[in-house]
Amino acid sequence: MARARTVFVCQQCNAHQSRWMGKCPDCGTWDSLVEQAERREAAARSQAPGALPGAPLRLRDIPDAGFRRVPLLGDEFNRVLGGGIVPGSLILIGGDPGIGKTTLLTQAAAAFATTIGPALYVSAEESVYQIKLRAHRLGLDPAELLVYAETNLETILETIVRVRPGLVIVDSIQTVYLDAISSAAGSVSQVREGALRLLRVAKEHGIPIVLVGHVTKEGAIAGPRVLEHIVDVVLYLEGERFHQYRLLRGVKNRFGSTDEVGVFTMSQDGLREVANPSAAFLAERRAGTPGSSVVVTLEGTRPIVVEVQALTAHTASAQPRRTANGFDASRLLMVIAVLGKRVGLPLYNQDIYVNIVGGLRISEPAADLGVALAIASSFRNQRVDPAAVVIGEIGLSGELRSIGQSERRLGEAAKLGFQRAVMAPQPHGAIEGIDIIAAHSVVEAVDRTLQGAPTAQAPRDDA
């Protein structure tokens, strides 16, 4: 017979404690322990969905399953998924509130229902009338799209098994609940057990299920990290809420590569994919403006040309501001230190602001040189060569290091009309349509790239 006992579960790390404490001893989070009634059921033998019975088999003797990917909502979405959605997969999409998750998935469900087969959109946050209004605003009216407003997950699972749709979307995993668990919806126990139940249905019936996940203040999906380990694919919809561009980034993918990015633009009739994001990010660029440079970053397998803007301003504060939007703040401090020590720029009394245009977040070190040249350009009031792109990683001694897949990056720059590339010496030599300006250090890159007469922006100590 089942036995019940009271435990205290941390809402951040899912640690179980026998008594309440103000601070979780495992993760150190304050006031995160919640009392729950835990039920211990007798263990039951189970077999993984799709597993072959009997003794272990040789790998070569296992028959091929022969699954096929199903295309979903255009090339950008399919790129992030690795070529399409895999039947029986469990996909988690997270993002800030109001970023467009519901809009994107409504369009995806409508596209699936129009071209492939029946799709079921389960909403635990909105009524069917609200979903109808959104679909009408987006101009969507597919005949095979089923809408279901329900919060009880057991009822939802029964409906999925009975209807057998080709695609299921659950919006969101934090608002559905199971009666067997006494904790409130959105708790660690509810989120984890609900994801496991949905995973079991997806694997047993071969139905792809997409989950919407809310995010915390730190940007992680709310609930335990184990939720990201349960699902097959984890996607994040990024971008500034009041900016037109949205980036769908793959973080985990058991069926394809990670770090792929799909670019969308938010319009009155929903999210529309951007076929050429490089041209879109450079559409409003004013060439020849001091404090601006162009870099070629690599997002997964796609090279993207973006503009880096920097502004330096003299400050009377003892602690100058260093602000970065779309660029790693700690790496910005390293670039500033190299400019001061190796190039000789007195930036100690300068407020420095760096912005990646378009809302893109760059994490790879290949953008170091572009950030450095934009800062030097703003400080000296000299423009960066408007026909040149800058690519390179900066070392602590001021040297430039080569970066990977430079041919693909330079090819993308040449398509957009750039004629020169400032970077470390490359073994492959020149690329057709673009000349390489080889620089061994940041000092050489600054001397060969900045144009115009320099203008002092801040007094030196001996001034």
C-alpha cells in the first residue's frame, strides 16, 4: 500500500530535505524549500518505448527504424531543428514573456495542419476564443488545427491518445498539473513528472510534442535543470521585446547540430523568416561613422555579417561605466585592457558602450577585433575602413589569432560587397572578390584600418 510522508523540496535544484530550512544546503538558494506530501508507490517494471524484448542484441542485428523528418514552418525553423521535426521527439521552447513564443508556435501549428495533417494546440493559459482571435489577426484558418483549453495534464494525455494528432503543442509546461501530485502547478515535481508523462506518450505513439517553457530572471527555463535533460531538443527565442528581430537558437538537439540560429522579424501579421540576415542587419548602417565596424560571426553553420557600434565619452566618475549589449561583458573588459596596455589608448577615464546591432548576441571570440577597432575609432574620432570587415581573436599580449572557417566568413562578406578583410595571416591566401589585410597585432590592425585625421577625445596625464 502507498505510504505518504512530508518532505521539503527545493524549487531551484529539486533537492529533498526532511525539514524546512531557510537556505537550501545543496544550491544555496534562500526561501526555496516548499513542503510537499510525497507518495511512494511500489516499483513497477517497465520497458523503454520501442525497445526490443529479450536479451541484448548486437548493434548490427538491430533493424533500422527508418524515421523521416517532417518540415515545419519554413527554412529558418527547420534549420534550427536540424532539417525538420522528428516523429516522437519532445521539444522545449523557452523565451522571455512577450517575445513571441505563442505567435511562432501558432503559425507552426497552422502550417503543419495545412500541409501535413491534424495538429493539436493545447493552451493552459488562454481560452479557445483568445486563440481564435490571435489566429484571425495572423490570417490563419486551417481546417485541421484543433484547439483545446485545459490545465489537467491527465485529461490532456487522454485527449492526445484518443485524437492521435500529427503534432501537439502544450503552452505551457508550468501551467499544467497532475492530480496525483499535491504541489501547485509550476513546482519542480509537477514540471518534472509532467514532462516525463508527455515524453512517454510521444515515444509510444510517435507524436512530436512541443512544450513552451517560461524563463526566470536569469534567463534559464523555470523549473529544475533536469527538464532540459528530459527533452530531446531545447530552443530559445531571443531578442529585445521592442525590437523587430527574433532569434531562434538551438541549445540542445539529439537529432542535429547545436548553436544553429534562425532569424525572424516581428510584423503585424506574425513572425516572418529573414532569408538574408546579414543584409537585414546592415540595412540601416551608415558607413564611415566613427565608432562603427563590421564583423562576420558564425552561428552554427551560418556566417552572419553584423555591425558593432562603440561609444567612448569622458567621465568625471571615479569608476567609468563599461556597458555591453549583445557582447560578453567580461570579454569587453579584456579588450579594453589590451587597448590600454598594448595600443596605448588612455581609456581609464572613459565611459565605454558597445552594442551589437540587430539584437544579436555574439559569444565567439572572433568579434574581439571588431569591438576593439570600434572602441579605438570612437576614441580617436576616426572612421574604420567602410569597405572592410574585421575578424580576429585578441590575445592578452595584443596578438591576433586566426579563427576557424574563415573562407566561409569571407565568402559571405564578398557577397555583400565588402572588398577587404582585416585579420590574422591566413594559410589559404586570398579569397576571390576580397583582399586580406594581414595584421599580426591589434596595433597593426588599428594603424591599417582607421582612416582620417585623429582627434583627441580625452586628456592624458601630462596634458
